[in-house]
Amino acid sequence: MSADDGDQSSTRELALLRELAERTDVWAAIDAATGSELQVQTQLRKQFAAELVRAALELRELRVRAAEKFSRASLMWLTRQSLEQATPEAVARHKARRFAAVGQSGPAVLDLCTGIGGDAIALTDVVDVIGHDLDPALLQRAEWNVAAYGHASRFTSRVADVTTVDLTGRLVHLDPDRRSRGSRSIRLEHSQPSLEFLQQLAAEGRGGAIKVSPASNFGGKFPAAEIELVSLHGECKEATIWYGELRGDAAYRATSLPTGVTIAGHPLAVVTDVRPPGRYVYDPDPAVVRAGLVDLLAAELSLWRLDDSEEYLSGDTLCDSPFVTPFDVLDDLPANDRIVRQSVREARLGSVEIKCRHVKIDPPAIRRKLPLDGDGSGVLIYARLAGKTRVLRCIRVARGHRAG
């Protein structure tokens, strides 16, 4: 596709988007339509252009899906790809608080590769923002999305190649495109802007945040920055490269949301003991694991590792931390199918959760062989202990029963 073709496609998309925003009758007709999805489409196409109907129905579907990320999803303007890549509202607000600490009295923060404005929404709650993106249709969506949160006056959009924007003396938030080669990639070498651009920004820029996938190969690539891994409800959502004035005082940080509890340090600063399992086994939050701070967390909670190759921790005292999920250990078994089945039968279990980190197992195949004819529930943790695979039969510790 030539540049002219791309411009024409973008112009058509923008025109369709604006027509959809103006045609309140389309939304009223959708709300009134009944029947299957195909029947609804047939009804609507008798009144409106097929292209408009497709866009409206897709947007309605995306708004439902977006409710997991955004509190005002029903008012937002989305695309499938941009919704997938958008920062969840809770994570964006967590980042925005660090910008607020230094950016309220200065010039507007530059939000590069704005997309649908997931981060701009949170940033405009605390600072003025100028959003930049090559796609005018995405920027239109960002403008409307920011307005949906009541921050329209604090947001300006500019169609631009972000590598040409003057960043001198500005605080920057950047969300590089991870699909520059057509499919999603976790290698920073495949991002746009390039890894070299990101590294130069982190080394020389006034301050800011670069959003990357928590699974990306960021290790060792930003030596002067702080790398924060952020989890939300136990799922690692983002790695943020904090640089310049916004950099913290640690090489790595892990933060658990929605609590906001954080732990920071260097992955090699602490080496914890390796010992047999105690009364409890703890599964660390994935942000702590990805940040390499398992040993530091163990030291803070007075826990130990089960094995050098495992992130599972253990202790004899029940501790309460959003960074760990506790399990009460009831049995320590060899990884022998017959013995495991016998233990499950004697415990009269009817349902079993099977967990592992580094032991290669097939949980569905294991579950099919278990005699699950009881009424209890349990957990089987396959883990390396002293170099050998063992199976810990446990039960989850209810949150209300955790120690203070």
C-alpha cells in the first residue's frame, strides 16, 4: 500500500468515526433491535450503511470488553488492537502519580504513541498533556476518551512521527508500538520507535516513563533507569522504564495493585536460604518474580526458598502480603502418580488445582487420572525440592484467615 493509499484509508476511517459519533439514531436503533446477531445486523442494514453498522456493532462489543480495563468503558472509542495494548486504568493512574510529583508546574507532558489515550486519561487527571501519534483516527478517539473522563481542556493532540518531536526539557510518556512487523513481539529490537531511540531517551531525556511488555527483553538495556514491574489482581501487566527525574532510587521495583504495595532493590542484593517446606508454601506475585526480587521479598517476610531453581517460598508462620498467595501444606509426596492418587483419594477431594512453575507437567492429563469423587478441594503444587521433583498437597489459605 502506498503512502497515498494509507492517507486515503485514514481519511475514510476518520470520516466514518465522526459520522458514527454524530448519528445518535444508530445507537438508538441498536438498543431497540432484537434477535440474534445476524438478525440485528439485517434489521440495521435496512436503515443504515453496512459500513456504519459494522463499525457501531464492533464498538459496542469492544465497550463491553473494555469494562475490565476502564471505569467509563461505555463512553469510550476503541479498536481491537488498541484495546488489547491499552494500559488498564488502575495501572495508568499508578504511573500518573509519579508524573504529578514533578510535572504539575512545568510544561505539558508529552505522551508519545498515544493510541486511544489509555495513559493520557490518567495523566490529564494531574498534568496537561500533548498526545502524539501518526494515526489521526486514533488521536480522535483519544480526544473523545479523555473528554469522557472530564479532562478535555488538559489534552491536545498532534499527528506526528514521535521520533521527530523535540523532547528537550520535557517529561515524556512513551508506549512503543510492539506490532511494527505485523505481529506482536516481545523483543524491544522490533519496537517502533527503535530500541536505540528508547535507549537514547532513557539516557539523555529529562525524565519520563517508557512502557514495555513485562515479558520483553529489557534486562541490561537501560542501565541508568529504574525498571518497575506492575501487577494488577495478581497478573503482571507492565514493565515501566523510569528514567531521569522520574527514576526511583532502585534498579528494580515490583508493585502490586490495587493495594499499591511496593518492594524495590537489586536482584543480587540478597540470597535467601534453601530449606525443606515448612507449614506454608507461598506463590510470589509475578511482578516480584519478573523483577528478580524473590530473595528480597523472602528476606522481608522471613521466608525461604524450596530450591535454587524455584520461586516458591515457604515458612512456618502465616504472613499476610499482597505479594504472596499462601497454601497450607498437608502432604509432601514424591512425583509418583500412584502415590499422588492415593493421597487425593484419602483426602476425599472432588476438585484439584494443579500448579507448577518450572516442572514440566500436563495438568489436564494429571487431573484425568485423579480419583476426584469426594467433596473437598485441594491444590497440588509440583516443584523442585533439593533438586528433585516433589508434589505438595495443599489447601489455599482464605484471605479472612491470614495473619495480621
